[in-house]
Amino acid sequence: MAKVPVTLPSENPLGDCPAVMVGDPSENPRGLIVLHEWWGMNEHIQEETANLAKQGGFTGLVIDFYRGKVAIDRETAGHYMSGLDWTGAEKDLRAGARYLLSKGCRKVGVVGFCMGGALAFLGAANVSEISAASPFYGICSDKYADLTKITIPVQAHFAQHDEVAGFSSPKEYGPLNERLLAAGVPYEVYIYPTGHAFANKNAENYNKEATDLAYERLFTFMKANL
């Protein structure tokens, strides 16, 4: 599927936000925004967006929160993520949802990985234009969103052996799962017997079996809610 660069009119103080769109809303009216990891909008996440759009029957959109910057090592990726304006990123995410709706998508969902997973939780809580969210191994800080106030369906995916302490390990997602279910959030969660970033083909912990199962669940979930 062709990847088309687009510009999102964002209220982020940084200005309009670059993105890449895959698919045609007139043919696939379910919109799916894909949120990148701490690496940035690299070739991997663009290809993954195209694959998700093709396999699931979505119009895909990947948002470039770093505005052209791409990390090739963990130190730089950590620097970029620590410098992210999460409030500004929320505005970029809202701009992406509005863009897909303006192009003819009837509803918009969001899926994110690692940093993008945290942003997917943020969007589920704060961006009313989003109708369903699926975070992968990332949790948004309470500073930016009250996740217990989420009203849209959320399907989360975590790893049993995730060692990213303070962000996506069992010590974080265990209590989060309990909080969301206790608050009545329409929430389902799946735990896979693998490690962090298991859906990234370039990562050390890539697990095809877990990824295939997670994507099967993701497609069913999004099709039911978009």
C-alpha cells in the first residue's frame, strides 16, 4: 500500500505535524492511528502501519511526534522521549484523529507501542475524537491523564517478562489493570509470556507467535468498535 506524506494542522506550539497516511477512507472507513516507539517515525513503524492497514482493512496514519528526528541508538531515543512535550503530543494526536475524520473515516482508533502505548492511553483518556485504543507495553503518567476516567473501549497488551521498570513492567501494569477494572473502564488486557517490545521485528525480544496473536485480537477489537 502506498505511503503518502501529509501535514496535520496541530495546535501544538511546535506547529503543524508531519504524518504518513496509508489507504483510502472511501474504501476503508475505519481509521487507525499508529503511534511510534521512542525511536521516532522510522521506516519500521511506517512499514508496520502499512501492514496493519492492509491486514486489518484500515486507513492507517502514523504521526511523527519528533518532527523528522529519528534515533538509531538507545541513548538518543531516551533523550528524544525525555524531551517530548506530552501535552503537545496530545494535540498532535487530536489533529491526526480530526484529519482522518475529515477525510471520510467514520471512526478512528489508536494503537501505540512503547512510548506510543503510553500515548495511546493518553489519547483514550483525553482525545474525544478517538473511539477505541490499544496500547502495547506502555503506560501514561498520571500527570497527563486520569486513566480511570476513560469511557471508550481499551484493549491493552503487556509482556510477562517486561523489565522496563517505572513504565511497563508487571509492577506498573498489575496495579493499573486493577484500577481500571475497579473504575468500570471498558477494559480488556492480555499478558504474553515474553519481553518488552515483543511486536518489533527489529527488537531483541521480538516474538512472532505473541505478535500474531496480539494482532489477531487487535483486528477483532478495532473492527468491533470502529
